[in-house]
Amino acid sequence: MTSRTWILRAFAVFAVVLCLNFAAAFVIDPYGLFRDPRGRQLRVVFSARKAKFLLSERYVPENYDALLIGPSNGENWDLGSIPGYRFYNESILGSNVVELKRIVDQVLPLGHFKLAVFIIYPSMTDKHDLQDGLDAVSNTEAFGSLHLYVHEAAQVLSALHLPAGRLSAADGATPLKVLPRHLEEGHFPASIYQLDPVAVTAYAQMVQSLQERGARIVYVVPPLYEGCRKANAADLEAHTHAMQRLLPTAPIIDLNGPEFEAFRKDPTNYFDCFHVEAEGAAQIDEYLAQRIPQVVAER
């Protein structure tokens, strides 16, 4: 075989593989970018920041009219039972508000959202770095990338009713990994309560951008395990009050208040101080399904 023949064959193989890659990306389309995403059931299994960034361009605004936005405290909350709204959960493990704004900005051009529920928690506003490649992610990754191939494989396995990893629900709610219960009742590091000016500005801009497009806003303070809440009560309250002053005015539901004390005292509701088990999440969902419509109607 001459060198020229080898190069031509190698080029032909490469071209075939590239075409197959593009064909799979279009046919499977795990982010809903290439085909009509309306009515589809697309899930996150890997690289949640990039996945939700890509899903938020077409899939989320075409199928949902309400958003839950926050860190991992709310990652396994499901507000789908609130009447009159179709909620998508944009919450992401370990995320800060600048990351969430980059993702939420994706939904704005096509979105018509009636309601946005924002979690208020210190870890959202103590930093503003973009992790896991979120600073450079683009639509081209939907044609070829590691997370694309993982999502394609997961979607095929799911269609075949085979185990496909830790999939989110179609509405973005994601089951938390089963962890040993660890309820250490100490004071959180002081750095978590610092307000990063870039993060606070991004938070206010994100809320305002949704308000300007007609969305009603509700803030929710997630419930901490009671021992942890008591150890951090003064700093948590100061953080909540500071955020209320710095963010656009909207009703707030504080699940660290007296009415939710029995829930917070039950250790079986928690994995750790701030993440709730599936049963605990279901109780939060039920409570918010009643309380959110009430505070929206009162405005």
C-alpha cells in the first residue's frame, strides 16, 4: 500500500466516523437542540453544568414555564405538583449564582416564564468562579464531546429499559447520591457567609431579567437540620436579611422558621446538615405546593 493510498483510506475512515458522530448527535439529540424538543423527556446524567446549559437553550423554554433555581439543597426538590405551572429544576450541585445565571440566561430568548423560585443560601453568593468548563461551553459540544457521548449512551440504555446511571427526571430534579448520614452540628466556615459583590450583582440581575419578562418571583430559604441551624442561626439570619435588602423585592418563604421546626428536628429527613433525603424532599415539595400559591396570590 502506498503512502497516498493509506492517507486516502485514513481520511475516508475519519470522514465516515465523523458523519456517524453527527448523525447520532442529530438522531439522539440528548439536549433538544436539533429536533423539536416539545414533549420530549430529556435527562441529565453527567456534567450537569454543561448539560443544563445546553438543555436550557430550547428544551427548557419549550416545555416549562416556571423555574426552581439554586444549589444542591434543592436539587432533588420537585415542584411539579404546584397547579398552573410546569417547573424545571435548574439547581446544580455545588453551584454559585454566577454559574446559575449563565445557565438561566440561556432560557431567556425563547422562554415565557410565569414563576421563578430562587433559593437563598450562603454558598450561592460567597464566590463567582465558573466550574467544570461552564465558562467555555458552547453549542458545538452537542456535536462531539465526552458529556455528549455519555448522554447519548444513557438515553439509549434508558430506551432499552437498562440501567443508565443516576438520571435526573425530565424536569431537571435529580436524586442525590445515597450517602452515609453525617449530621455534624458545628459552625460553618466564616468564609461561606461573605458576600461576593460579583455574585450578589449577578443574583439581582438574574431575578430582574425574569421579572422584566413577566415572571413572578418567590425566594425560599432551605431548611437546615435543626442542630446545624442553631449553631449557625445568627449568621444565617444575617445573610438572609442582607440578601433581602440587596435583591429585588419579592415574597420569601423561610423554611428555617418555627412552622418547619418538627421537620428540621427529624434526622431521618437529612443526609447531612443541608441535603434532604427523598422522603424529606417530598415533604418540602408538599409544603411549597401549598405555600407558594398563597404568597403569590398575596402579592
